[in-house]
Amino acid sequence: MNEVPTASDLEARLRQASSLPEALDASFDAFEAIRRAARDCQDQVPELFAAFMMTADAAVDGREALTPAPSLPLTSGAEPSNAGAAPADASQVADALTALAAALRDRLTDAAVRADTPDDRAACQDAAEAAGRICQLMTR
Amino acid sequence: MTVTPVFGEFLGPAGDHITAAVSFRGELPYDAQCGVVGQLDRLVATLARYLADLPDEPGLARRPERNAGTRNVAARLALGRAAQSLHHAAVGMADAGVGRVHPVVGHLSAAADYLAAGRDLLQTHFFVDPAGSRTDASYWAPVITSGPVTAALLAELADYARNLAPWIASQSGARRIGWGKLTSAQLALRSAEPWLQVAGTAIQAAQRAHYPLPARTLLAAIPANAPPPRQPPIPGEPVRELCERTPVTAERLRYAAFTLTNRARWPTTTSASWRRDALASAITSHSSELILRTLAERAGQLGLEADLQAQLHTAACGMAQAWKAWRAVTDWWDVITTGHPRGARPTPIAIEIGDLALPTGRLGYRNPHWAPAYGNASLIRDPAGLAEAPGDVITVLAAVHHAADAISRIATADHAAVLDAAGSQLYVPTRLLPENYDIPHPYAPAPRGYADALLAAYDTAIDATTHITTALDDLATAVDAPSSVLAAGRQASAAARHDQHRQQDQHWASPPHVLAPVPGRTEQALRKLQIRDPALLLRAAVIDQAAHDLVAEATAKAHSRDRVTRSISRSMPGIQRRAAGSPRTPADQPAGVASQDAPRAASRAAHQGPSQHARPDRPALQQCSHGPHSASHR
């Protein structure tokens, strides 16, 4: 059994973020939480090895896209996101990651529209694309 | 399916056309004789070029591999003489009716075309700089210069020459004009034939003496140095097509790996590409483990040899080690990065390595639309669905072998690039570091331990990949799989590299020395004595060539010593003053300097009377070594 990241907490942070720095902060943590969850699951079911490996990689892509964004705070504003995770099997983890990635994609797409600087905008667009890929990879 | 042309596609037809030409037993009409001379001129000249491509440098130390240029000097001289005879005649006949319509002329023309095209194909694997130095342009280059491939090439050339010579002999006297005289074409053929016969014998002798294990299959498999067209996987392909696709993708990746290693190092590559390569390597190796386990099971069901089942099982275990090692590399790339520079583009490998992971996954899993996504996940294939018949076991094994080989080469290329970057271009996002790191920047230099751990993970992955590639080499060779050429190429290339390292102080790749186009002193002496025996004339030519090479080597060495002496004199004024006040001794002269290297015993022997010069078993080289000196004293 694995641990479902507190996807709802992260989704809530994404929804509640009122500024671009807050949205980027929450997004970075969400990508990192997805990466960790995917890594935890990748060896559990041989048939899903490739899917979870690809998901972790896409999460790194999203995180790397956000890292140079000028509006991203240099330190995280929250505790590690999967601290209170609950046990789950691979399918539950996949569902949670799909939902979280969808929320990420939507929030980042919106942030890209509202971003003032080209670098923030590009970072949001690239990260939204990575979140969209995670959705596709984890959808059952 | 479009694939890159291979040398065998030229070699085979060339031999077939020569065989067809020499099977003609009739009497050629005059215009066909002229056509034959013209096409033989082209053909023999091409054979001579093949031999001239073999490295040859005066003074080269003995080497077990690829010293064929020196070893084939007799053959090259003989072919040169044959080409000379034919060319003079062919030029004179250029405007005459060339009889191209005659089948024999057509066959010879086609053979010359194929051989010329084949040589061009081999040459694509080398760069030649303006000074004539040759460097590798592909991973096939060391295979081409290896002993076994050289042997195979020499054996082919010898066969051509030996097939042509007796036929030319039969044609050179077959038709007479008027007063019993031979035609000019027949005279040319008669003049060339003995040289061609001698060349064939000399090439064969050189091959048998120095390269006893020709690798004809490997020679024939050498592709042109151009990647085959990309063939992205198509969902739903059956096993056979997946197996055909994999070697093509693997070859493209091998080509890209060589290119990146030799021409496009950091900083054009970012960690995103290396991360993608490691990811695809892990997924491909994971699928490959499943395939090998399924094949082992199927081999048992089909009643194939127990050894094969055991080898497949062992290979599967090795593949498991490989994917776990690659997974560890991806773990480190989760936190280490080169940054995310705008405009950075993935490498060709990173773009296409997914083309390797997809068909491998579709071979391993039951879903013909398999993709590395949850929604496309699938159960493992049934053994019978993967390999229906025993031959299918080999076909699938070959696909896995190709994939592993490509991953192995990519790993080496990426490791070298990461090693370059490890010094100062690896970072971690500051947000991932512990809070006590107070760095006002999105990225911080990767702690030394991170870079070391990443490189150690690469080392482990490369070891595991090398291990499994070697195991698959052995397996493919044992069952004579189509991919066994990979194993043969790796062995040949390793032998060539080993030899190259031993000879690295010597510039073996310098342009081949020029063979004397006209008869030398010794050969002229024999001709004055009306000697026409090609064997004797060839020995004389070899002696002249050896003398030429010796003088060239001594002159080069003397010039080199002069440069060193001048350099020392400039740095040590005392020596300079003494040298300035002293008469120049004979030992200071270039020839004198060179002679200091001569063994003293040989020098003494030279003064012990004429009997020492007249040893019948080695007269030529001893006498010729004195020739230039005696000439200079006259």
C-alpha cells in the first residue's frame, strides 16, 4: 500500500492562492508531491512501472519549468505536502494524481494569462503543459 | 521499410557480375575487346584504391592488426602495374567503339560501378583532413579498420583478381588480326594479365599470413554512414513489424550517440535530455526483462535447448539489474539539474529514444496499443503470442539485443557529457535544499556529494548495461541471430582500439605513401636484362619500394633530430658556442644521424665481404638498403 498525497490540501492551496507568487508556490509543492507519490508507486505493479516513471519525470519537468519564474518564492510557504497522506493502492494514487494534476493545469493556465512578465508567463505555460501530461499519464 | 544501404549490397553484385563476365567462353569481337579494356581499367583501378585505403606508413612498428598497407605493398605494386597497362590502352581507345552493348562489357562495367560505390560507402565512415590524416566519423570506423574485416576485404579482392586473370589470359590471344598480330586491346590484356595474377596471389598470401579470420558477414553488414529514416512506432503493429522497426530505431540512436559524443558536447545539452535518456533506458530495459522471461518460458514450451532457456533466463536477470540501475539514475536527476535555459532544445537522442521504448513495451505487453500510461497498461504477453515458432524466439531476441546495444552506446555518450558538466554546471533547486541553505537564487550549485552520487549511479548503470549487452552478444552469436553482427562488430572494434592504443605514438592514419609509379632502379636493371617474369619484376619493385621507404624514414628521422638539436642549442648557449666553433662531423649530417640508429652488427656485416651480400634468401632488401648510399657516393 502507498500513500496518497494530501491532494485535497494541495488543491485547496491552489484554489486559495490569491496572488501569482502564492499560486506558483503551491504549484511547485504540488509537482514535488506528485513526483514523490509516483516514485513511491513505480515498483508496486510491474505493468504500471512505465506509467509512474513517466509521471515522476513529467512532475520534474513541471517543477523545473517553475523554478526560474521570477515570482516563485525562494522558500516554500508550507510543510511537505504528503506528511499526512493516507494508505492507498496504485489505482487510488493514480486517481488522486489525476485530480491534482488537473487542478494544477487549470490554475497554471489561468496564471499564465494573468502573469505580468514574459518569464512568469512562459514558466506557467510550460508547467501547465507538464501538468496536462500527468493527467493523461494517470487517467485510468 | 527503408533501410540504409550496406556494403554487402555492393559486394555481392560486384562478385556476381565478375563471375558472369568470366563465364563467357567465346571470342570477343574487336569493339567488345576495347570495351573490356576500358571497363577492366576502371575495375582494376578501383581494386587498387581499396588496397591504397589500407593504412600504410614507412617505419611503422609491427602490429597484429591493420598494418595491411605495408603488408600488401607487393599486391599494390602489382595492381598498379596492371592498372597502368590497361589505362594506357583504355585512353587510346576512348574514341573507338567501346562495345558497351556486349554483355561481358556490361558485366564488367557493373562490377566496377558496384565496387566503386562500395568503396565510397566505406569511406563515409572516415573524415580526411587537408593533410590527409584520417579520423573516425562513425562507430563503424574501428570495425572497418579491424583485422577480421580487413581480412574479409582482402579475401574478396583476391578472389576478384584471381577470377579475372585467367579469363583475361584466355581473351588476350583469342583473336588475331590480319598477319597474325594481336589487337591493341589484346596486347593491353596480355600485358595486364600476369600482374593481375600476381596481385591476386599476393593479396591472398597477405590475407592468409596476417589476417587468418575473415569476417565476411561483418564486412557485408557495414552500412553507409547515414542514419536510416525515422520510423515512429505505429499502434497495433504485430510482433514481426515491431522486431523490424527496433533495429532501425537503434541504428538511428547509435548514430546520434556517436555524433553527440564527438561533435556536440555540453553546453548544448541540458539535464532534461539526459534525464529523458535515463528514463527511456529504464523503461526499455524493464520491458526487455519481461520479454526475455517470456522467451525463456516459450523456449521451454517449444522444447528448445536447455542451454538456450538458461541463457535467456540469465539475460533476464541481467536486464533486471540494468533497469534498476537506470531507475537509480533517474532518481538523482529528480533533484539535480543544469537549469532550465530558455530555448534549450532536447538532443536528437532525447527526442527519439521514446521510439525505442514504445515497440519494446508493445513486444512485452499484450496490448498492441501499449504506451507508458496508466490507461494503456496491459498484462504481459502470452509466450506463444510473442514467439509462435522457434525462429520467432531468435527474431524477438535480436530486437531486444539491438535495443540494449543502443542503450549501451547512449549511456557511454551521456556519461561523458555529464562528467564534463559535473565540475561546475550541476545545480539543485534552492527550494529543495534544507532551510539552513540561505541562497538568494532559484538554483544552488549541487553539493559535491550529489554530483558524485549521480556519476556513481551512471557507473553502475553502464556496468549493468555492458554486462547485459555482453550476455546478449553471446546469446545472439550462439543462435546466429541477425543481431550477432553487433557482437562481431564490438569484438572487432575492441581489438582495433586495443591495437590503436598500442600504436598511439605512431601516426598510422597518415596518408598512404605514394608507390613509385614508374619502375625503380632495381626493376629497371631487370628490364635491361630482358626479364619479363612478373614475379621477378614484382620482387624488384618491392625492393625499390623498400629502399624508397627506408630513405624517407631516415630523412624524416634526421629532420626530427635536427629540430631537437637546434632547440637544445638555443636553450644551452655553451653547446651552441662549441658547435659554432667546431667543424660539422659526418654524424651531424642527416644521413649520419639516421645511421646512428642502425644496429652495429648490421654495420659490421656490411664490411665482411661480398659473401654477406649474396645470401639468396634475403638478397633484395640487403642489397637495396645499400643502393642509395652507393649511388650517392658515385
